[in-house]
Amino acid sequence: MKNKFIRILIIINGILIPIFILYIFGLLVIEKYEQRQNQIIDDSFFESEKPSEIPFEIKYSSPIKLPNSDFYYIAIEKEFEDDYGYLDINIEDSENMVRMNTMNIIFLDENFQNSGKLLPENASIKSMFIPNRKTEDSKILKGITHISYFIANSDTNDDGIIDRFDQHYVYLSDLNGQNLNKVIDKKVKNYQWINNNKELLLTIDNPEEPNKLEYGIYNIDSKEIRETKNFNPTE
């Protein structure tokens, strides 16, 4: 009888002890989860530090060939903790030839020697674009002579860092990154290449009259802009 009672106790313990261990483990998991949730809500990493103090690593893209030239380019990028603001896209196949946290471009010659940076100091390059760069039409390829960009080189929102949240302006350079110049001092919503890639059609942002459309046409040879008359599409 005594042995039977002991066996029953052993069986009960064999059932209860694992349940008790699982219960304790569950409490620990819940406690850790609640601590993590409180940290995200009450002590957010990006709210507790200024943008200029957020740590990041500097990354470099692979060399990418530029059309109608012997040059290559490498994007210098910021990669923040937890990949904050970082898009894992293949920029070689993308229309936008840089990722969103790009801060400069290195150009290489045909021997993969450094031929210079696009910007004298790191800033923010939100987009880099060459029209028809993937075409197989040799005639169109020969007409490719410039690269266009959206670049911010000043901290316009006073948050202590130059990044994609600052005001970006349209720039142009040669295919080797030389002769970089700002197209217009006005804010531009978007732009497109027209007239066989000899001109840029700019959609100008006028915050004082947001409902009106204002366009400008920039000629890359003359470096002059022909502005069109404002018009309201609702009238």
C-alpha cells in the first residue's frame, strides 16, 4: 500500500512539475514582453535621442555601371539600427538609383579608380535618375549625357541632421559626376525628362498657391528655365 502511494505521488509530481515549470516560463515571457512594450511606448529610441545622435553604420553599394560611359558609381549610405528608414532594394534594377539614406556618390573610371565624389561634403541624395538607362536602343543610349538628382545639402528643418526630411532641390551632373549644378532654387514636386532628354519639365511647388499648377522647362545646354503661366485645373 505504501509503495502504491509513493508511485501515485511520483506520477502526480511528474505531471505537476512540468506544468509548474511552464507556468513560471510563461510568466517570465509575459514580463519580458511587457517590459519591451513599455520601452517602445514610453522610452522610444528615436524619441529619446536627437536625430543627429542616432547611431548608424556607413555602407557602400556595389559598383554599378553608368550607361553611355566607362564610369561606375558607388552609393555611400547610412544604415541605422533596426534598419530604420532603410529600404533593402536592388538599386541596380530600380528606377531610383539610390536608397533613401544615401549621403554621397563615388564615381569610378574604367579601371575602377576613384575619380571623385559627387558632393564635397556628405548630405542627402533622395533620388538619382538617368532616363532610359536600361534601353538596348543604341541611338537612345548615345543621347544619355546627364544624371539628375534630388539633393539636400542643408538642415532646413533644424533637427540637427541633413537627411531625407530636409528640402531637396533638383541638380544635374555629367555622367562622371562632374559639373554638378542646381537646376532651380524653387521647390520642385517632381520632374521628367522631355525632348529627347535635352530638357527637364519641372512641376514647381508653390505653397502660397497650392491649388495652382506651375511648370518650368529647363534646357541642359543653355542652363536656362522657361517658366509657364500658373493655372488652376479646377477653373
